[in-house]
Amino acid sequence: LVAQDLLQQQMWRRATEVLTKVSEDQPRFPETYYFLSKASAGLEINGEAYAQKYVTLCKGLGPRERNQFSNEPRLCLNAKETEDELAKKNSEP
């Protein structure tokens, strides 16, 4: 939640710091990578690797992970949109 607040305030660098720490503590939590990709865009750096990791983790979620992250109501809610954006970027010359 802190990272989401920082993103809304356009505090990209601080959000990245917080999210990086979360990704180290919970490397299988997909939403961290979604928000890292958004923070990267705010910093005008390539966040494609974060977006790809988000999509990959979402596609690989099993019942155990879904249960583990059940407190996150938006779990993988943006996976299709993110996957479509990645496909569009990869198809551009």
C-alpha cells in the first residue's frame, strides 16, 4: 500500500526502493513487479523485464500461491492488459 501511495504521488524513485525491498522479501508476489514496471515508466527507464515477470508469475499461479496472496483483491487483475502491451511493443519495428 505504501508503494501504491508513492506511485499515485509520482514519487517513482522512492516507490522503486520500497517495491524492490518487497520483491526481495516476497519474490513470488506478482503485483510487486506490475508496480515496478509502472514506477520504471515514471522514471522513463525500461520496465519491460518487470512487466514480463508479472505476466509470467500470474500465469504460473497455482492454488497455493492464490491462497497465500488471497488478501490482495487485485491479484493479477492487470495480467491480460500487461501481456497485450508487451506483445504490442514486441511487434513494433
